[in-house]
Amino acid sequence: MLKAGDPAPDFTLQTHEGQPLTLSSLRGRKVLLWFYPKADTPG
């Protein structure tokens, strides 16, 4: 289980352009991870 302040585990997702993007490739940049429980719910 992650705790506040722990680094996020590395993962790869597909961009809206269909290209793979790995979290570790963004190291040194500010990154906002936005999760929502279900489509069309308020953030």
C-alpha cells in the first residue's frame, strides 16, 4: 500500500494519440494523475 509521499509505481498507458507513455519517462517533470471512479462522475 502506498502512503502519502511515496513515489508512484511505474506504469505505461496509451495516450489519446495511441502512443505508449511510461510514467518514468516524465521523471523530473510535474505530473498530475487524475483518477475517477466511473465515467461521467464529478471530480
